[in-house]
Amino acid sequence: MGRGAGRFGQDMAYLAVEVSGAGRHPGAWRRAGPVLTPGYHVELAATAARAGVDFLALGDSFAGQEGPTLDAVAIAARVAPVVPEIGLVPTVTVTHTEPFHISKAIATLDLVSSGRAGWEVAVSRTAAEAELFGRKAAAPAADLWREAAEAAEVVVRLWDSWEDDAVIRDAATGRYIDRDKLHYIDFTGEFFSVKGPSITPRSPQAHPLVVVREEPDSLPVIAAWADVVRVAAPDLAAAHAARDRVRAAVAAAGRDPESVAVLLDIETHLGADAARELDALGPLEPSSLRVAGSATALVDVIEEAVRGGAADGVTLVPLVLPGGLHPIADEVAPALVDRELRTTMPPGFTLRERFGLARPANFFTATTISGV
Amino acid sequence: MATKQIHLAAHFPGVNNTTVWSDPQAGSQTDFGSFVHFAQTAERGLFDFLFLAEGLRLREHRGKIHDLDVVGRPDTLTVLNAIAAVTTHLGLGGTINTTFNEPYELARQFASLDHLSGGRAAWNLVTSSDAFTGENFRRGGFLKPEQRYDRAQEILDAARELWLSDRQPVEHRGEQFSFSGRLTLPSTPQGHPVLIQSGDSDAGREFGAKTADAIFSRHGTLESGQAFYADLKGRMPKYGRRREDLSILPATTFALGDTEAEAQENGHRIRTAQVSPQTAIAFLEQVWGRDLSAYDPDGPLPDIDPDPGAEITRGRVRHEKDPMAVANSWRELAEAKGGLSIRELIVETTARQSFVGTPKQVARQMDAYVQGDASDGFILVPHLVPGGLDEFVEKVIPELQDLGSYRTEYTGPTLRDHLGLARPEVAHETRATG
């Protein structure tokens, strides 16, 4: 018998929150205070941590935002030492950024957060982004995601390019490492080749959590590499269909669909006056299901989504920050516990452990240790 | 004349044999706790900045990954952003290679660090041309050696255009890069990050005199330090820069003791630990270009001559240009010192502390070096992680303060404040590059 949707297969909801700049609503910038100070980002992360969310998704792209934005890995690293427990999942696009750099940056985020790092894989579609680099033209989504599949493979292989016990510090032989436990990845693909090994040793989680958004061309990357999938859907029926697509693709790739959590994006703006406040910010086409209303209305939607099998959890996307996070911490999170959709986690879990995922075996040793 | 103030930077011990990983007190090279300890010690000592080096391919020796020194390190910018969270004033500098990064991305990453640290970022520009490292990157090792400073200059110009654009559109059309668009960030607390350079060639010195806020040098003796200092500062006026707009910081090691004899003994102990028997042979092989693993490190130098064409080590700069000359000078030295063994010879030639003595003696030596215009300060390279700065901060810093040549508190929040540098202005930059 398969488990129900949700956390630990117990009809429990995974809970993430996406933050970027002053919030997803472009009109939010006009009312924003300083969004570039470290204090702003520490406060956002601390509020999300108070809500007990599994991870903070830090959105990012090289262009297209209304207001000023910082590099998302930088923000994650800046908050990691001072905000405990919460997972930190920055978006890093692969279209213009070297996979070698991505691999060591996310592994290092895992180090400085003691195993709370993830990586949201994304592509840069626009001509505006391509022109910031001037190396190649904007490409169709199918090409971008084919390249992303190679980038993800390189990043994950580099994470495994050091075995856990490669550092031996053997004074008798003068050797700091056992170099037989470092591996060239020797990746050659359609778009690039990368030799390896990484310059950064294997990280606490070994494989930080890989998050990918569901779209038609991203399914191969999801099938091969995703631990968590984010779905945007206008309603729960569409979300259900998207979850089915993801699970089918994962199963077809020979992986267990139970090991890949599907989280539905819900745009939120909560409060008695929520709808009127949103109108005042100007128009915004919804990019996924939206709740502009009470915390109870949001909790109802989450309950229906998870208990009805449309999703294993949700990523809440406050349209206006930092204010939009407060009702999530103060009202939504406690209500989810009351409805037995969430439990309070004891401290000390890695992000993978929050998703019930084991620390993976090393690709380069898996064949030799499988018989042990 | 007022006493010149000494600037100090702290180099996190890295992937060469200066770092003694075999010491019982040596901690993890990658745990964040090691970085926290080291950075907070530097901040307690009122250092100008912490510094992280970088190498984007693991070194190889005789076709295999070099395993005798520390290997591996975390990502520079990610660690610096995390250290910003556990320090308040300490500058945060790192090497980032211009060959394997694009100007837009670098400008955005350093601007992010400067914002998230409240104005404490510094970038050591390094440009490499080796295809060896290029194998880790999609662009490969395409750069011709003679283009190194062209690329460094252009990436710096491009980054500055972005940093000082205040989110206005930038269009850059150059030999190395052609791009257009807006940075997602306004100018940073420091205007833009502090710029560090370390080239020693004529082109490198010219680049430093024109652009750098700080220079790492390798000139250890008073005389060579003074010559380098005079040369570098003498090149600045033609770029409209004042001598005090640039700090020259030679890489510096030290050994301390309660008495001079104890300091000498500690120095010898550290030098010996830095050159294990296996490391001695590896050093010799770098010069000889041959497999010398059959030689006894406690025996005499090889009779055979170096293979001048061989590149036995990859992934590090080879400073010895003429292996035969080096071999001959080593043979003469070994004989002059009464028949040094291979290991003793390598200890003698490669592992030497810049300053050895009691805390008071070391403080006076350092002060004399700076007051004598051999430098503006030092980048200290301790031999231990994470505690390599502890004793220096506890004992030498107060002596420097007593001499009146070292700060007793930070006087501003930014690294430019610590280094006494003006904040670059948008209008000034437009004139300078236009």
C-alpha cells in the first residue's frame, strides 16, 4: 500500500516559504524599506524559522526584477550562522553560471549551515539575461533544460568527487589525503566538459537538497535529480495532475516517487483587508493558486491539497515582505499543528532528514560497497 | 613626522606546506568553526581584513593529485558571507580568478558581499592562463599568457562600470567582453569593494599602481621590500594617484617565544614540521623535474642534473625559472653549510620565518620595516588552523600599540575606513574611464 501524500507519508504537510526582495508583487517595492541590509534578510529568515518551515526558498535571477536584489547564495550564507534549524535553498541558474562554481558554492553553504543547504535549479530564458554575459543568445526552453540536465549531473558528481574519509592526515606517510578517494568526474556532454574533482570536500549532507520547478521541459531534470519539486497550478485539480506527471516521470527514471516531495506554490497575502490591499498595489496576474484572505482560508487550502493528494506540501509565496511572513509564523504555522498537518521538529535535523532522505552513497564507491 | 600606522591582514592558512596539518593542535581546514575562530581572533586583534586564497583545480605532482599538503577548501565568497555574520568590522577579502568568471556575475557577487557585510568586501584579482585549470570550466583555458593583464584590466573596468552605475544601464564593448544591461544592485556601502593585486612582473606592477588599493608582495627582506615599495609607489603619480592610496603588504610568517632562544627553537620546530621527509623530496622533484622518490631525504642532494623541460607539478605557479641554476645554488649551499641533507636543505631554502623573537622584538622588527618604507603593513600567514593567530593577537598587537603604530580601536565600519581609502564616486569614475 502506498503512503498518502505528504510529509513522512502521514498526511503531514511539508512547508516552505519563498522570499525574494520585497516580495513577489512588483508593487511591493514601492513600499519597501531597505531590502539590501543584512538585518532585513536575517529578520526574514528568523521569522520563517519561527514558523518552523522546512526551508526558505531564496528566489533569484540575473535580470527582470522590479527592485534591487542580492545574490541568493550570498544571502543564504549570511543568515546561516545566525538563524538555526531552517533549510536554506537559494536559486542558482545554470545557463550562464559554471557548474563547477555552483557545486562548491552549495557544498560550502552546506558546511556553514551544518547540513541545511539546498539548491533550486533554474534556467535563464531571457535575452536580457543573455546580454548581461554576451556569450550566447537566449535559447528555447527545451535546449536550456537539456543543458541544465548536464549542469545538474556535473554539480552532483562533483559533490561526490571526494569520498567522506578522503582526508586522512597520516603523519607517518606525510599524506594529508588518500588521493585514491578523490575522483575525476571526467564529464563530457553536449554542452561542456568538466574534469574535477571539486576543490571542496564532501559536505555534511553529501547532496544538498535539489529542488526543481515543474514545467514541460524540466521533467527530465526532475526525473533524474530532484529531491523536491515545486509546482505552480491555478487550482488543486491542476496540482494533482502535475503531481501525477512528476511521479510518473520519476518512476520511469527508475527512482521511487515516494522519495520526491511535490510542493504546491501558493501566493499569499493574509489579513482582514488582504484583497483591498492587493488591489492598491496594482495588478498582478497569479502565477499559481493564490489566497488573499484569512489565515484560516489558507490552512483550509493546504489541508485539502495534502489530504486530497494534490501535493505533499506547499511553498508559500508572500506577495509582500517582510509583513507577509508574520501571519504565516503567528497564525498559519500554529493552525497547521492544531490540524495535525505539521509537528514541531526537535532541533538538529539536516534538510535532507526533514524530507526523510538518507545521506546518499557516493556515486564513485557505490559499486564497491554495495556488497558489504 | 607622525608614526606610520601598520595595516595587518590575516591569511587563512591554505593549501601549501606553510600550513602544518600534522600538528596535534591543527583543526579542520573546512569546518566553519575553524573560520569563525580565525576571523574572530583577527577582529579581536583589530586587523584590517581576513583573506582567503583560491585555486580552481587541485594541484598535481607527477601526474597525481598532490597529497602532502592541505588539499581542498570551501568556496571563497560563500565563506566570506558567512563570516560576515559572526564579525562586525573585519574586512573580508578573497581571491577570485578573472579567467573563469564573467564580469557581470563577479560584480554582482562582490556587490552582494559588500552590502551584506556593511562595506567590508575586498577582491584579489588573479588571472590565470592555464588550460589545466580550464578543464574544470565550460570555457576552458583559452587565455594566452600575454593577455592576462588585458583581461584583468578589462574585467575590472567592466565591474567598476556596473558597480558605479547605480542600476542604470551599462553597455560594455571590449576585446574580452561584450555585454549590456543593469546590475540588480545600487552602488555598495564602500562604493565598490577594495581591490587587491599581487602581480610582480612589470605589467603586474603597472596594473597594481594604476588600480589596486592593496598589494600582496613577496619581498621579504628590508632591502628588497624597500626597492619594491619605492618602485610601486613611484608608478602611481602618473595615474593621478597619491602614494597613500595603496597599501603594500608583504606575505609574512612569524615565530614567537618568551625568550629569543625559545623563539628560535619554536621557529626551527615549525620549519621542520613544514617540510616532512616526503615534502622535501617533492620540492626537490619540482626543481629537478624528475622522479626522485628513491632518494633518501636525510641523504645528500642527487648527483644527476635537473630535466629543464619537465613540468612535474601542475596547478601552482613555478617561481624557479632556471632549474639548473637553482640546483647548482642549492648544491653550493648544502656544501657551504657543512653537507646539508635534502630535507635540511629544503628547510633552509623554503621555510623561513620573516620575524622571529619575543613579542616585543617582533613588534619592533615589524615596525622598523614599515617605518623604513619597506611596506605599509603585512599579510600574516600563520602555520596553524584555527589557532595560528592567537598568540600574535594576544602578545604582539599590544606591543605594536605601545609603539604608537597600531590602532587601538576601529575608527569606522568599512574596510576602506580601516585602510584610509576614499569612497569611489560615480562622477569621478566616469571622468577617469571616459
